[in-house]
Amino acid sequence: MKKQVFKILAKINKAVLPSYSKKQLDLAKASKLQLAIIGWRWFVTKNALD
């Protein structure tokens, strides 16, 4: 059940949130909001794959 929720969240993230890796964002120059989005996407992806 938990894994299914995170898979759905991962699909929503992919559709809604920007992909900073495609934009080649430098993490040293990223704003707090950008870092929060990167962290959220990492958290959801990690839990969707477990």
C-alpha cells in the first residue's frame, strides 16, 4: 500500500515539478526552494523503489 502511494506521488512529481538535472543546475548555487524540491523528489523516489 505504502509503495503504491509513493509510485503515484512519483508520477505526479514528474509531471508537475521541474527537473533540475535536465537544466544542469549547480547545487552550490541552488536556492533553498530548489534544494527542498530536490530533497522531496529524492525522498519520494527512494520510497517508491523500496
